[in-house]
Amino acid sequence: MAHPIVKLVAQRLALGLLLLLAASVLIFVGTQILPGDVAQAILGQSATPETLANLREELGLNEPVVSRYFGWLFGVLQGDLGTALSNGQPIGPALGGRLANTLFLAGAAAVIAVPLAVLLGLVSVRYRNRWPDKAISAVTLATISVPEFLLGYIVIYFLAVQWRLLPSLATVYDGMTLGERLYAIGLPVIVLVLAVLGHMMRMTRAAILNVMQSSYVETAELKGLRPFTIIARHAFPNAIAPIVNVVMINLAYLVVGVVVVEVVFVYPGMGQYLVDHVSKRDVPVVQACGLVFAGVYIGLNLIADIVSILANPRLRHPK
Amino acid sequence: MKDDLAKLVDWIDAGGLSRRGFLGRVSAFGLAAALGSAMLPGQARAEEPKKGGVLKIGLGGGESTDALDPGLADGPVAFNVNRQWGDTLVNVTPEKVLEFRLAESAEAGEGSTVWTFKIRKGVKFHDGSEMTVEDVVATFKRHSDENAKSGAFGIMQGISDIKADGENVVFTLSTGNADLPYLLADYHLIVQPKGGAENPNAGIGTGPYKVKTAEPGVRYVFEKNADDWDTSRGHYDSVEFLVINDATARTAALQSGQVHMVNRVDPKVAKLLSRAPGVKVRTASGPGHYVFIMHCDKPPFDNKDLRLALKYAINRQELVDKILDGYGSVGNDIPINKSYPLFDETLPQREFDLAKAAEHYKASGHDGSPIELIVADGAFPGAVDAAALFQATATQAGIPLVIKRVPDDGYWSDVWNVKPFCASYWGGRPVQDQMYSTAYLSTADWNDTKFKNKEFDDLILSARAETDETKRKEIYAKVARILWEEGGVICPMFNDFIDGVSETVAGWVDDPNLELMNGFASAKTWFA
């Protein structure tokens, strides 16, 4: 009974690892074809041919690309992400701290956004084509359509400058209590929730409406069940697969795509860290960040696949 | 008379006049005798600094890659961080006068080729050790070492020997330089224990605040140095820097009271911000300027008439009004303005003159093919818009100027100092010699206009060793005229430093050297 599922999951995992390896090659190649090199970027305007040559030698930039790739890959497999070229610090701890911050922000936003989106989707279906449905769609579509930085400025203007309810800066640092941290990230969480809500809500609504055409839903109606019970108990479980997929894409987005929000709210997450190092051509850091982002994407999609399999008896028991 | 006094008081409150300026004007009215100090308002009264409090400053221009090594400081945040924990031998005051800090005096000999600096005694580093003459020597030796990659390496190149002599440090120069003390005020040249040879990133210095937390690109915390050798500064218990690179987020943080000061206020919002309650906008006109640079050795820019045509075809006042929103002053195609000592006021201002532009363009015999100006947003704030305004006026003079916009990424390595015509900026230097030597001498690495003129070079070198100020001023006047007429630099404007300051902060003095009172805002201000 459990055997096919274990096999399926194992297949997916293996595929995921293969994808990650392919991503690592892409990341490595991508960072090699950027214009300029890290030595030039570090020295900036003060670069002279001699200092450039010295620095390239020191940073090992003169070795062939292939040997650098394998050296890097073996390091990563042993948990060593290397040292940042720009300031000579090991990447692991710095990256770890930033990743923890990013996951904290993304987690806080997801804890609010996912249940809210599903609930709003259910409510939309219950009152479809009536004013609650239209109001929910209008508001969520509006917030998803406004660029995030503008949403950020709007909430800063009202909630931080005018009414002074929440701080406009979301800087978090060691030594803050959980409560202080949650207070600090209030505004970015609001913006992120507004940014991802629409997509998940619309998908929930569409998936459930699709199921609502089925004959078993009609049966449930004829049985005399209340409309909301029909949606929540009979339609929703059969609509889980597409919803989970969209939820996972949005979670991945919350982790890897929030650099603009980080800049506006001065949040020390992965995005800003990556951008700073890209502009300095700090290749090891860019590669490490790229790998972490690829891992997050692949991992979350893997979860989505597995959940859809488990939620669907036909996939669970293949013939 | 009474109205005049009220006007002056308003002016002081608006930040337009210093206490000294106020007293000067009051005495001009013959009022000084009648004026008791009790009548003076807010800032004009000689205030006793109050101690205590946590000063928070929101800063743009910081990255996660910033290091504490003072030699590597290359952005506004790193500069301001240096100022908290470190001291230089000398400073340049807002009035452009030398102020001795870790050095007590300086003496020149042998045609300014040998400089002797007497080092202050009884100064303690943050780790409790006493600063010695050897520490000072080691500091300058480290910055002279190419491998240290110090931003002050260019300054140190002219120094052939540094040695300790009792309580003095003696610098021997390869050619005489009367400006050496000004050059040593450079913010990279912070004295560190053993010159920072063991750990340049330790952040141990003699400054008013000690480094407590340093999270590059995010946040810095400094606490008061209780053993500070200079007891007249450092009034706060602690100072916190928050790196806020987004200009809108920075002003919002100031308005919502989360920070007390911000640097780099966007000129486009400065006027609006100055109307916000509880906040003041402070400006200082410094040596920083924006430029369009032509390579004098590449066609078509190797033709002097074509260069002059472009110089006459730019409407400088329009650029100051529209790009800087008035927070700046017009440039005159030389990198020097009145913020420099020995500035020649008699050089005529080059006016916007389409007729002359057309005339010179015709004289150049240019074939009418498009002249390409390369710009990126990062060349200077508003560079792309400035180029568009330039294009519009040049077209009116019949000059076929076209704009090529490129990304910020790689601009400083692939375009600037490489392509024959592009936009750029200069932060300025403390003295004329350094500005010219950095970017206009034939031999300079950063000669970004490829300007090669023997007479010009000789004049710069002779001015360097000249100790008679009147004669130096005459030489610099000649230098300016050569560049003004022949050079490849189109300098449309000098930009002001624009800072935002909360009204709770007292003791602010505008400083034209650099932003945030030349980085000394935390050391010299206090909470009212």
C-alpha cells in the first residue's frame, strides 16, 4: 500500500537533487559571464593594471573555470560556502543570519496570507457573483496590481508617518525579543500579504468553482447540506492540488522575490545581501545565494508535488 | 530696526545663518552693545551642550560588503563610520582653516619637501593603550602600501619617506607640496594601533565613540568613549547608524521620528521636507560636482572648437533648477568653485550661448554624424534627465547630440574613463592641487578627459611647491583659464550636501567639506 507512494516520493527527491545540480552549473556559468570582474569592482575608480593583477592573483581568479567549479562544488557539499571576496569573511554565518531573517519575514507573512486567502476564496465561492465576491476580488486584484514599493510607501505614509502605529524601519538584530521583532516587521508583513493574497485567493475560488459543477456536489445539495458545509467538506478537499501548487509558488516568491520590500523597509534579508554582492562582483556570495534560492524553489515545488499526490486517490493508487 | 532683528532671528531659526554670522550682522546694525545675550533666540545663544541620549542617524550609501578598515571606506556610510571611532592628524574646518587634532602643530622646511608634525601626547586608543609616534608612522606606512588598497594611496604616493623623530613624525616628499596638511585631513588616514597592521578591521581608534556593533549594510552601534582626549565633543551616550539606502524610506524614518538625522535628501523632495513639522533641511555648498567628460585625444573631441561648441550649448542654470531643484550652483567648466582656498573669482562665467555654440560647431568642421553621449542613472542623480536637457539645447545649436543610456552595472569599469564622452561626478578634494592632480595632470590614472597639456602640468607642479600664497593664487588663475578654454570637461553644476535634521538636535553647523557636518554631526551636536 505505502510502497508506490514511497517510490514516487523517492523519485521526486532524486529529480529535485538533479535539478539542484543543474542549477548550480547554471549559477556558476552565469556568474562567470557577468561584465567586469570582482577585482575591478572592488578597486573601482582606483584600479591600476598592477593592483588589478595583484588582486586577481590573490583571489585565485586566474585559475581555469572548470577547476574552480569543482572546487566550489566539493566545498559546498562539505558545508563550506567559501569566503566573501569583498570583505574576507566566511559566507556561511553571514548568509545563515540573513536567511533566518528572510524565512522569519516570509513565515510571518505566510501564516497570515495562506489561511486568509483560502478563507476569502471559500467566501467568494459561497457568495459568487454577489457583492462579497466582487468586493474581495476587486480589493485583492487591486493590491496585487500595485507595485510593491508603492504599497510600501502608502502604508509607511499612513501607518508610520501620519498615525505612528508601526515603525517605518523593519531593522531586526540580535537581542530583540520575539514581540519586538514582530512589531518591527508589521509593515512589510502587511505589504507582502497584500502582494500574494490575490493570486492564492483567485486560484482557490477557481479550483473550487470547477469542482462545484460535479455531480457529487449536486448530490450534497439535494441532501440538503448547508452551502458552506458543501464547499468546505466536499468541494475543497478535491480542489487542494491546484491550490497547494499556487500556495507554494507564492511561498517561494516570499523567500526569493522580496528584495524591493526589503529595501523600502530596510529589512536585513537575503535579497539586499545578494544585490550588494552582485554589484561588487562578489562571486562566491552570489553563487551561495543562488544555490539557496534554487534549493528553496525546488524544495517547495517538491512539497507541492507530494501533497498533490497524497491528496488525490487516483495518483495515490496508480493502476 | 526691530523688523530687521526679527528677520535675522527667523533666518537663524531657518538655519540660514550661523551664530557668528548673526553676531556679525547685528554689530553691523550697531546693535551689539544694546543686545543682551538673553535676547538671542535658540541657536544664536551660546548654548551649553547637554549630555546624554541615543542619537539615531539614517544613512544612505551603505552595503553589506562594507569593511571597518578605514582605508577601504568608499561610501557615505563607511565615511561616517570612520568619523565615529577614529581621528586624523588634522581636520579642515567649515571655514577651510586647518585644525590640529592628533597632531599639535606642523612645520614645513626645505621648500615644503620636509614636513614635521608634532604628535599629541596622552591620547588613548579604545583598547586602553597609549597612542605613540610609532603608531602614527605605521598608519601612514600602511596606507602607502599598494597591497593595503587604501583610498588614500594616491595622496601617499607623493611621500617618499615617513619616520619618527622623538615626539614628531617627519614626512619627506619627492616634490614640494605646500598643501600637505590639507591632504592629511583625508578621512581614510585614521591613526590605528600599530597602524592597523595586525587587524585593519578592528575599529580601534581614538575617536569620540567606540564601535559596539557593526553589521555592514544594516546597522552600527557606537558608545561614548569615556576616555576621550577631546572632552569638548561626543555629547551622546551612544550613536546608532541605520543603513537606509532608499531615499523615500530615509525621509519617512526622519518624519516618523525613528531617526534624528538623515544624509542625502533627494533634492526633489527637499523643499517639501523642509515644510514638514519637526524637521529641518540643512544644506552646504561643497566641492562636489557633476560633469560630462570628453576625451581630448579621440575624434571628434580632439577638436577644440567642437569641445567649445558643446560647452556653450549647455544651459547650466536650467540644469541647476531642474536636476538639483535649486540645491546647487552653476559650474564653469573647471572642477574648482569658491569652496576651495585660492579660488580665482575673476574667471568669467561661461554663459549658455547658442549662437557661439553654432559658430564653434561650424568652425570645427564636424561631418554631422551623431555625437554619442553615454549616460547611466548611477553616473550622478538625475544624469539621464540632465543629458536629455543637454541634448535638447545642443540640437537647437545644430549639434547632433544623441544619448545612449546604459545600465549602472559596470558603468565605472566599462564606460567611465574608457568611452570618449560620458557623464560622471566628482566628490571634490580639499585643495585645488589635489583635484587637478587627481584628474587633470597628463600622468594621472584618473585623467578621465585625457587632457594632456605641458604648460598646464608645469604650472600645477610649480604651484605645489610655491609657498607665497599670492603667487600660488596667480598660478591657479592661469591653470583655471587653460582648462576653461582647452579642457575636455563640461561642468554644468556643483551640488549641495542636503541633510535632514530633527528639531530636537542642537549645535548644528553647516560644513561645506562633506555631508552631516563633515561626518562630525554626532561628535558636535546634542539634544536640546
